[in-house]
Amino acid sequence: MTNKEFKERLKNVNQFRITENRDFTNLINDLRDTGFNAKRLSLACEIYKEMVEDKECVKFFGLAGALIPAGMQGIMHDFIRDGFLDVLVTTGATLTHDIAETLGYHHLQGEVKVDTVDDSRLHDENMNRIYDVFLPNNAYEGIEDFIKDLRITDTTMPVSDFLKFLGDQLPDNSPSILKICASRDIPIFCPAFTDSGLALQLGFHHQKINLNHFKDMLKMVDLAWDAKRAGVCIIGGGVPKNFIMQSLQFCPNSASYAIQITMDRPEPGGLSGATLQEAISWGKVSQDAKYSTVISDATIILPLVYWYLKKSI
């Protein structure tokens, strides 16, 4: 592109204002002509809407980070309920905290001034801290009671099959991610399942179990291979991001739509901060894909994206 062509593509930044009759959807749309992460958020919302409205698109959703302790269980439940994702890839920690909330062992709000917290005293009082959120040890005791009473007949099933089985055992009418995925036949993949409190309890009480991770890997590749078009939304990054992206890398069609919400930076070379442009070089994201990376806290951005989809579709 020549300098002249570049200059001709430039347009004025929208110095938008909030008026009494401005609704949320219009606000997000107006951000499309601003700059920085406001523009990226608007573009991400626009891409996600297009992804949902594209009936031939399989929507892969990668979820990492302490989203459930921060209060995002209901948002994720409603993402699934409203059909905004088709395949969920997440961490064992997410599923552990989902079960804790579903069984009634709630995460507790703390103070923003975390430097005043005495972590040694918290340890003595059987209280675990996740920044400014707290979870008592009895939550893990409750999970243990739930896990040890499971009647598992297939000890070598894929992890995704076990997670569906697990979701079926949870109470009805709960905001559980596991439960609604099981009821809607939305597959949950957890490629690092053993790296979690939930898997520890399972291993302690069901020592003959040997869940099959390789079947899940092949199942995920099949889902990506069969997708006429693929869209991805990555929250945080980590193992869920790689599990989705490596499946797309070996398929005929890489992602046509891609959204990433992360606080990590690309310079250290870690996957969570790796740009979506970089993924194009690997064949994970299409060369003509629509994509947007929002550098922001997912606990802020995820509810806004959901709200936009809910209001505009």
C-alpha cells in the first residue's frame, strides 16, 4: 500500500457522546469509530454477532482464568443457553469452581485492598484466597463428598464423555456450566484436566479410572475438520487456546472469525499473549479472517460482549 492509499483510508476519530436516548447497542457500535481497545471491543462484538448469525460456523470457545470465582458463572451459563458457543474448551479449575458454586459452596467477596490481608491467618482459618475473592476449604470437602459417591461404570471413557456424565449428576435448574452443557449436548474439552482439584479428588477416590485424553484430541480435530467455517473466541489463552488452535492448524479450513480477550503481551513469546495475526502464520487463523484482540480484563469485557449479543441478535 502506498502512502497516498494509506492516507485515503484514514477517517476522523468519532468523539462520541452519551445521550439520554442512546442504548447499549448503539454505544458499542459508536465505539467502532474510536481508537485503542474501545474500537477493538466494538469490532469483537461485531465479529461475534456475525459468527452467531453464520449458521454454517462452528463456534469454538476457549475459557481460561479464574472467571467463576470472579462471578462469571451465570454469564457463561447464558452464553451456552443462548447458543453463542458450540464447543467449550476450558481448564479443570473452571470446572472445579463451577461444581463448588453449583453445590452451594459460594465464593466470597473481599476487600480491594488486598495488601491488608493476612494470608498466614487465612491459612490457619482454612480460607483460600484468589486475589480479593475467598473460598473456604469446606468447598473442597463438599466436592470430595460429591465425587466419591459417583458410580462410574466406564473408567476409560474420554474426558469429554466423563464431563457430560458429571454434568448429568448435578442438580437441575442450576447455573452450572457443566449441567447446561450436558443437557444441551455441548461438548466440554479439558485437555489439562488432571491439573485441578476436581481431578485430584477423582483420582483419590476412583483409582482405577484412566480417562482417555487422546480420544478427545481426535474428537476435537474431527469437529474442526468437519466445520464448514470455524470461529474462535479465546478468553485468557493458556491450554484451552492451544487445544483449539492446534486442531484448526491441521484442518482444511482455519478460523474465519477470531476474537481474543487477554491481558498478556506478545513480547515474551507466550501463547496467551500471542497475537491472532501470528496465528495466521501457523494456518490456525485464515489469511482473510475477521479478527480482533481486546487487551483487557475478561471480567469486564465478557459481560459486555454477552449483553451486546443479547440486545442485537
